[in-house]
Amino acid sequence: EALVLNDPDFQHEDLNFLSRSQRYEQAIRKSSLMVMKLREYGIADPEEIYWFKSFVHRGRPEPLDLHLGMFLPTLLTQATPEQQDRFFMPAWNLEIIGTYAQTEMGHGTHLRGLETTATYDPATQEFILNSPTVTSIKWWPGGLGKTSNHAIVLAQLYTQGQCKGLHAFIVPIRQLGTHEPLPGITVGDIGPKFGYDEMDNGYLKMDNFRIPRENMLMKYAQVEPDGTYVKPLSDKLTYGTMVFIRSLIVGDSARSLSRACTIAIRYSAVRHQSELKPGEPEPQILDYQTQQYKLFPLLATAYAFHFVGAYIKDTYRRISGDINEGDLSELPELHALTAGLKAFTSWTANAGIEECRMACGGHGYSRCSGIPDIYVTFTPSCTYEGENTVMMLQTARFLVKSYTQVSSGQRVTGMVSYLNDLSRQRIQPQHVAARTVTVRINDPVSLVEAYKARAARLVEAAAKNLQAELNHRKSKEDAWNRTSVDLVRASEAHCHYVIVKLFTAKLSEISNAAVRAVLTELCLLYALYGISKNTGDFLQAGILTDAQITQVNQRVKELLAIIRRNAVALVDSFDFHDVHLGSVLGRYDGNVYENMFEWAKKSPLNKTEVHESFHKHLKPMQAKL
Amino acid sequence: VNPDLANERQTASFSVEKLTALLDGGAEQTRLRRAVVEAIERDPVFSRENQYFQSQNERYEAAVRKAVHLQKKMHEMGWSQDGPESKYIYRAVAGDIAFLLHRIFMRSISVLGSDEQIAKWIPPASQYRLIGSYAQTELGHGTYLQGLETTAVFDVTTQEFILNTPKVSAMKWWPGDMGRSATHTVVFAQLYIHGKCYGIHPFIVQIRSLQDHSLCPGIIAGDIGPKMNFEHIDNGYLMLQNVRVPRENMLNKFCEVQPDGTYVRRGSQKINYFTMTSVRISLISGEAVTPLMKACTIAIRYSAVRRQSKLKPGEQEAKILDYQTQQEKLLPQLAAAYAFHFIDDYLQEVFDRGYGEIQRKNFDTLPELHALSSGFKATVTQYCTSGVEICLRACGGHGYSLLSGLPSLYTKIIASCIYEGENTILLLQTARFLVKSFMAASTGQSVPPSVTYLAAAKPRKCPAKNKLDFLSPDIYTEAYQHMAVRLISSTAAKLQDLIQSGVKKHDAWNRCTVQLAQAAKAHCHYITVKNFAETVEKLESKAGIQKIMKHLCDLFALHGIFSNAGVFLHDGYISGAQMDMVTASYLDLLAIVRKDAVPLVDAFDFTDKSLNSALGCYDGQVYQRLYEWARKSPTNKQISPAYEKYLKPLLHNTLSKL
């Protein structure tokens, strides 16, 4: 960290004052430098590279992300040894800069719908790549617009007149040396976005562009010189990468929300406004109950997501050992769980960041608060790597499947094992809802049970509604669509349960008593706030009574007052450096107003005392009127 | 036109043109609006096509150019400042124009100034011989006005006020048009005479030279830097160092400082209070509901064009609008846009009536008007903001491109949750009124019309027997009413309890604020539902309009119950079984409204230029347009400078040396 922060080469003007093109240029400059410094310092461990990178770019995207994060890893996992010999070292040395071109203008998460074609020509032993329609133009890949000279392109493979589905091809797109697009390639930047200014997300159109047969990544599927197609062995393996990337997003949700909380809570401790008691000085806005109610549940959420992210990473690490030995049994559940948790955490964090910004009033809206930037950088994660609603439905598919297994007498394991209890109850002629859980609202373990009961009820309700639709209608797909709102709710309840469970489980691992005490308060707040926001579910299922709900609401407010004392310390523990936080409002030293003024003076509109538009427009108008 | 959209329009169950006329308040209004929009959009100076590619400096310059050109245009067209065209002009330029604060400057002089002051300042201001701003908010204080720290000390010897910014947090911060454009501004400052503070008063202060536009002595002013949006506006800061203005520059309709320093109050400030209140109402339509309507138009048209994945094997890929989850995101927002359009009509009417009363010196309605304006400003801006965001996220990756138009709609509308009163604080103001009214009603006193329901006797259980019962406005309106009464009365009771148990009043209030805000929202939600139902009832049944509006009203109401189930279930007013009926009815409605979704957004009648979106155009040629537009991006006009400077050395030789 200090290595980067103290390096004068990585300093530059505040990004907020730069145009898109300047931001891109800065990012490229820093990336180039970074690669050289990494080599200079001999940093090669992926974890260390990750940290180095995140400090160089202060957690922001950069044009080489896709090269480092997708192009190189894909070569490693999907290229044959010969292909690795040809491409890997040049790519490692950045003679080849690559990107990963999957998403098209017309299709994103639904991969089978991609339209780009790669047709094998046995006469020349080449693939002919085409973008047959406007919708098939590759759209969004990072680093594609201006930076890359190669791309891994996903296309529908046609050989011997048959479509064999999606496959990956290494496609050179720019001339080495001049960086001009190759004949048959149309490539460019897709224009301004909500955020990601430093990233050249690009488009790519191919017209009868030919590449040698050896450029198809052939570790698994193969096309032989005569055009014969050889199928891959298993398709579950691709799950692994997806689980890994989605687990990163869960971690990113925690981090982004933590940053926003840090800014909002520190600022709320510095800002004084209005009066609570007549005659007394204006109080810190953090002392208002409404402000605490906005921020502290988010603080608790940030901690909860942090533990969930760590859990997924550990689990993934544990079972990737099994995967290498060919044991894929745990993968489906983890895959289903991470899909849902990716959606749940990114949705929550997305809304939470905005809450934090609005809790900072007008100044939150200024870019100097840093929160607008956190938001626009984070919010696409609700869409990329699997659109959230689609992710929730994937989790639901797994839940319904598990439910069906339980109904047919099998037992299920893992996080869904609570569904086993449903069958036990069915022996008694009683709805799951009627089951009495004695909930103790000050005991996290007991609250986990309440969330479990809620998840069980909503999974059962969704599964039953699905069955009812199936009984009424012919098509499975139609029934699924008509139940999808229920299914998403079931998935949400399941994810919520998992998070409360993991947070609670974490508490017992903490040895320091003071830390355990404060995290227990946060865990309780997280669980109780979740109940108070979803009282309908708990009431309707009979898990909690009206009186208990009133107690829950009351307890939430008591906890706010308790957490208030430690609020600043709790965000300090996230340990974000001011430079990394990038916020005037969230400064560690709290000297907010002086620094806002200093910051504003640097704004581009202030470069001249009298703006040129005065001479161009105002003055002539005043003369005329 | 994309056939997918054409099909949607052919099956409309109602006349789009008739619905448009209803929204505009008559076919004649529609005609006038279209004429104004047409005149402005035809003029290339007002084009917004390149807006997404421009820097802050370029946006600002364009806004000034447009504002200047608009004066010419209005003169040419014979439009006057307060003619019937004016509200459509703002819609047509989509707010992307400078000098909006100049108007506030003029209005504040008209409202707060004496006749002499009006005669002195208004004529030059309307001819733009000076440009005004309105400097209230400071670095350290916003909604809480009494906390402002700028000072104005009266100097009897020179008959001047000396204005000062005593510390950094007292610097004026945020006022529009002040960073670069304004020559004058109305500064709000604490008035001191002979060492005594008389509170906040308005002063006209010149800040820039009328000759060369340089800053006046003692003035430090500039732009506050980049924001989430409003890049075309030069929101500014202002620091005053012993700036002297003549005694006559204090706006003195309501109070005056006489030459010897005697402070005199005159007339009632209440009319002024009314003006502030009505500003909150006036922003609901243009700043909150219109953006939501635009976002719905973009997202729903795009969802009818975008095909993704298959619903049934062997068939074509389905429109994403056919997915229940997509309907569940978008259609409630569409219903809300209509609900809020009608509530805006209602509020305008209430305020017009209130204004009449006030002219007759009857100020009895003021507390109610204040509560309504605060509560609805907060609930509508909040709801519309989250609605726009839902639309943004419902457009997948392409929604994230600025060319979709959605990010800029979003970043602009979110500011409305803060300006003209921070929403949480406004809700608490409404809550104060509700608690008071509830106390009055429970002791049998008369209360204003919007809260008489607090006194009425009600059933304790929802009488619905099956899911169709929940399509009855009586049933769901009563449910909302019951919920609002319960939240208000229980919070009032808790407040009472705390106070009786010896807790200090303000402390008790702070401890109840979370519930108080919730109660205020419930009150506004109830009135919105009730008003929607009553509006539908009054519509003529011709041309299918009443029928489709009834569906939207049902959808709005049931969506609210579905997504706030807990508060309806809490005391058993709605039972668990009934809640399942609500859900079933609600989901059925999605499929019904789905059929008319595209015609329902067509009826908003936005031109392609005003949407400024590659995804939302009328003809649905989404992909073609996105591609053509992206190619015009400045990033594609030149070979990137970064290539020569950094990439080339990287790609070629540098690394081999390592």
C-alpha cells in the first residue's frame, strides 16, 4: 500500500476534474507503469497483484482488467499446450493485449442466444468469423474499444453444416505496430456510460474475418482439420469460474458498501444541524434517530456481507481441491447459492450506497463526497456476470429441485437441509406456517431459526404455486414464468437466511470479548432490521406475533442508540486510506468544510476568473436587449 | 417502426390520443404543447444530441447559449414569460438551460420586495441587464434555515449593511447560476442592529461587475465543482468580506430597518410562507413525475423490443416484457406515474383554492397546505426516484450506457429528494401536523378536510372474501385508510406515553421519528390511492380510458399492499389468507396491464428528441441507433492519444528490457 501511495509516478490530478478521454489516458498510463513496477519489485502472487492493482487504481476499473482478469486466465484454462506456447508469453509480456468478447448488443446473460458465427472452412483450414446482424455486434467488453489488439471471441461454431454451440476463438483485431484495425474488423468505443469513464468498453463487428484453425481454444472441444467436431467431456467445469467471479462480487458488495458507510458516518459525526433541545448547540446529525436508522442497518449489512464473502471464498477454495480430483458433487449447490448471493448482496449494496449518499444531504450529491463515484462504479454489478433477477431464478430452480427431492422422500444436505423438516411436518396434517417457533428476539441463534422458517415457508409456497400452475397449464415454461415473482421472493428469503446464519456463526469464532460484543449488536441489528422490513412474511407465516413485531421494532431503535457510541470506530475498522476513499466528506481527520473549498477551487470552471461564455454569449445579449 | 412495437400498438384497448388529451387537460392544451415543443426542437441551437459527450465546461456554455437564444426565440414566437406556453417551454428544453435561478431571483424580489424595490430591480432583470441568483444554502447548513451563519450588520453612520462570511462553514454553497454567470444575488443573512440579532433576512448584493464581469471587491465566488448531474448549471460558492450594501438593498416588504436602526415589522409573513409551500408543489410535476414517465417510456418500449431467452421451447425468443419478473419491475412504476400525475392535479386544485382564501385574508388553510406540500414533495420525489432507478436497472447492460438516457434522468431526479427541503425533514413536518390533527380529532374538535378520516369510525377487519373483492376501490381504499390511522394513532400514543413517563418533549420526539416518518408516508399513500380511485370514477367510460385507468389504479393500490404487507397484516386487519388473495389479484393485474403497456407510455407523448435515448425511440430501432450513435462518440474520432504515449512503448520494446 505504502509502496504505491508514496510513488510520485502514480500521482495525478483529481479524476473528478478530468474528461473521459483524460481519465482513460491516466488509467492507461498507470496500468503501463504498474506492469513495469510489478516486474521490477518481482511481485507475482495473484493476491499481492490484486492488492497492488487496487491501490494503483484506487479500486477503480482500468483498461487492462479484462486482459489480466479474463484473457490470461482463459488462455491458462482453455488453451492447449501448443496454444499456450504461442500466446501466453507474448500476452504475459503485453505484446498481445487481449480482451474477452462475449456479450453482444442483442444478448447478455442468455448465452445461447448469441449470434456471432464462426464457420469452419476445411479447404483453407480456417474459421470465418461474422457478425451477421446489428444485434450480433459485440458490445461492452472492457478494453476492446481502444486498448486491445486481440480478443477471445465467443461465437456459434458451424462445421460440416451443423451448429455446435458456443466456442471461444482467439482473434487478432489490430495490426501489431500501427494499432490500426485489421481489414474485416470494425472496432471502437461504445461511448459514455454512467461510470467506468476510464474503461474503453468497446464494440466489434467482423465481416468474413478469417483466423487459422489453431486459434480456436481446443483444450476441451476440438475441430479436426477435416471439420470433424470432437465434444468436450463435461460442461460443469465452467461453473467453477463463475462461482469464483460471483464470490468476488459478493466481496465487492461488502467493500463498496463499507466505503459508503465510512463516508456517511464520519460526515454525520462532523455535520451539526438544527436543534434537538431548545437552547443547546446544534447536535451532530448522527444523533438523530432517523439518521441512525438510515445508516446503522447498512453498517451492519456491510459487516454481514464481509463475512459472507469470506465464507464463499473459503468454501470455493476448499472444494476446488475436490474439483481437481474430479469430485463435482458440491459444485451445484455452491453455484446456486453464489448466484443468489451475488444478486442479493449487489442489490442491497446498490440501494445502500444511495441511502448513504442521500444521508449526506446536498453535499452527498457533489462529486467531492466520493459516493457518486462509488455508486456508478458499483451499480453495473447488478447486471454483469449474470443479471440479478436471472440469478435469483437460478437459485430458485435449485430450491424447487431440492423441495421436490424432499417431497419424494429423499433427504437434501447443505444450506437447504431445512427443507427436510417440511416433510417431517407433512406427516402431521398441518401447514408449515402453523409451526410454532419460540423466537427470542435477543438471541441471534433463535433469529436464525425464524429466518429459516420464513425461507421454508416461501420456498414451499412458491413450489406449490408452481405445481398449481402446472396443473392448470400445459407448458412448464409458462408455469415457471407465472410463478417467477414468488420464486424470486423464495430465493431472497433463502439468501437472507444464509446471511443471518453465517453472521451468527461468525460470532462464536471471535475471541476478543469487546469485539464479539459489538459485532453481536450489529448481528442482532441486521437480523431484527431485516424482520422489521419484512414483517409481512413473518406475520403471515405465524412465525412472529403482532406483539413480537412491536418488540422487534422497539429493539431495533434501542440498538441504534447502543451502536451510536461505536459507529465511528466501526467504520474506522474498515481501514480505508483517505486516498483510497477519495472523499472530502469522509476524511479521517473530519476537516470537511475547509477541504471542500480547496477542492472546488480546482474545478475546471474556475480555471479562469471570467468564463469565456461571458464574452461569447452574455455580453452580446446584454448589449442587444 | 420495429414490428415488435407496431404489434403492441395495434392491440391497444383504448384511444392513445384521448388519453394524452386527458393528461394534458384537454385537446387544446395538447395542441399548444405540441406546437411549442415542435418550435423548440426544430431549432438546432436547442439540440441535445451531443450532450452525453460534453464536458462540464461545454455543457455550461451550451446552457448559457440556449438561455440567451431562448429569449430571442420567445420574442420571435410571441411567447410571454407567463403565457400559457411557458410550462411547455421548460418541458421542451428538458431543463437543460441556464438562468433558472435568475427567475427565482426575480420572484423573490416580487414577493419579498417593496413596490419601490420591485420598480427598481425587476425591469433591468427582465431585460437581462443584470443576472440574478438566490443565495440561501451554506456549506454548513441547508434545510435548517435558522442555522445560517452569514451576517449582515447595520452601520447607522453610513446607512449600510456590512455583509460577512465569518467562517468557512458560512460560505454560500450550491446556489445555481452563481458560480460563473450571476452579477447579483439575494443573500440570506442574520441581521444585526446595535449588536442584537433579528434573524434571517434577504439582501440584494452585487457580486460581479456589470462592465467586465470581474468579481466585485470583497467577493470571492466560483464554481463548486463537478456533481452527479446538473453539469450545465454553475452551482457556486460565495464568500463575503466586509461587503457593504445600501440600506435600501434589504428586501423590505415585511420588515424594515429605519435610518436610525429601528426595526419594524409589517404585514403578515404568511403570504410569503404560502409561496415557499407552493414551490414544493410546483416541482412535483416537472421534476419528479415527468422524469418517471420518461423512464417508463424508455424501459417499456425497450422491453417490447428486446428479446431474450425462450419462454417456450421451439418458439422465437420472448420479449422481455413478457417475463413476469420484468412486468413486476416496470408496470407498478407505470401505474405510479399515473397515480402521481393525478395527485398533482389534486394538489394544484387544493392550492388554487387555498390561494383564493389567502387573498381574502383567511389563513386557516395554511397548516394543512403546508403539511400536504411537505408530505407529497417528499413521498412523490422519493417514489419517482426509486422508480427511475428500477427502470434503469430493468434495461440490463444497455441501461448503463449514457445513450439510454436513463443514467442522466436518474442522477438528475435524485437531487429532488434533497433540494427544496430534505425529504426526511419534510416528512417529519407533515407528521407533526398529523399528530396534532389526531389529538384534535380524538377530542372531538374539527380538523381540516384531508385528515377528517382520522376521526371516522371504521371496521376492524377487512371484509374481502376472495381475490376479486380486492379489485374493489372501497375495499383497498379502506385498507389504506385503516393502516394510516393505525400508524398515526399508535405513534401519537407512544409519543404521549414517553412524555408522560417523564421524557423531555424533544427527546420523545426524536425517539419516535422513525415511526413518525412512516406514518406521514402512509398518510400520503392513502390520499394518493383514494384520489386515484375517485379520479377514475369521474372519467367518462368512452374510448376504453376509464377501464384501463381502473386497472392501473388497482395495480397501484395492490402493489402498495403487496410490498408493504407487514403494516397491513400487523393488527390483523388483513389476514394471511387475504394477503394471498392480494398477491394473486396483483399478479393477475400485471398480465392485464402488460397488454396495454406500450400504448400507455405512448400516451405520455414524449418526442424522441425529448427522450434523447437510443433505447426509447418511438420506432424501436434500438440496436441500429445505439450503434450509429456510439460511432459518433469523440472517443472514436481520433486515434487515442494514449496509444502513442503509453500503449505503443508498452506493446513494443519496453518490457523486453525488464
